[in-house]
Amino acid sequence: MLDKVQRSSQTLREFPEARFDTHPRCLEMSEAMRDLFAVGGGVRLEDLIGAGFTSAEIIEFQDSAARLALLASTKQITIRPDLLADMIEKARHAAPNRPPLPGDAQPTQSLILAWGQYCAAHGALLLDPWSGQRERCISVLSGYLDRLPIFPAIRSSVINAVEAAMPQVHQ
């Protein structure tokens, strides 16, 4: 009984989708399917027989094992929120597909539009650097940062760092 409890806790760690009543050979077949797919890009009947499974086991467990292998191979990846250095870097380069988003910010449509306006203003400043473009660029960046849930000190740090990296305008 102790071996079953240890196996069950290990199984749930490796295959959290597996229930306690999942047959051990089904779990073994699932792991073999994952390995075979990683090596060869697919799993054939001959591969499972070569891995030591009988025809009866393949017929009985193939669908369940394939589902477990797929669920265990798929991971949900979350993107970490932007730190101050990330926000400054993204604002300096102004790429439309990479808006700075701190921890509590959700990429809403209005936020993405405001970022797009900043990217356009930044691009215009790089093409035609003059004082009006520079002021407009800082103003639009400030408007975008006002929409983010950040402290005023972070907001001013980003603006100061971006302003220092902008082309100098002489009149």
C-alpha cells in the first residue's frame, strides 16, 4: 500500500491530469509516447511494440496515454511583468508590438492605442528631429504612462531616461 501511495504522489507530480485510478501501464505508455515523439516526431504502433507494450495494452491504453502525454507536454507560460529597466528599454526603442506592461497592467485596447501613438511620435522624432516633435513625443509617452498602474517616481524615471536617450535638438 505504501508503494501505491508513493507511486500515486509521484504520478500526480509528473502527470497532474492523471487520476488515482489511472493504470500504471497507461502512465508508462504515456511517458514512452512523449519520449518517442520527442525523438522521432511521431509515435507508430511499431514504436510502442518496440518499447515493450503488448498489442492488448496498446488497444486498451492508447487513447488515454496519448491524452496524458499531450497534457503533460503542454505548459502554460506566463510572461513576467516588466521591471523599471524593462520599461525604460522598451520606451527607448518604441516597438509597437512590445509595450511596457508592469505587474498589474492588462493590455487593453486603449492602452495599446496609446502605445501606438507614442511609437508613431517617436518614429516622427527620429525622422524629423525638432523641438516640437521632441515635446510631443514626451507628452504622448507621459500620457501612456499615466494609464499604467505605476508610482509617480517610476513614471518620472522612465520619462527622464527616455528623454536623455532622445536625439538632441538644436535651433
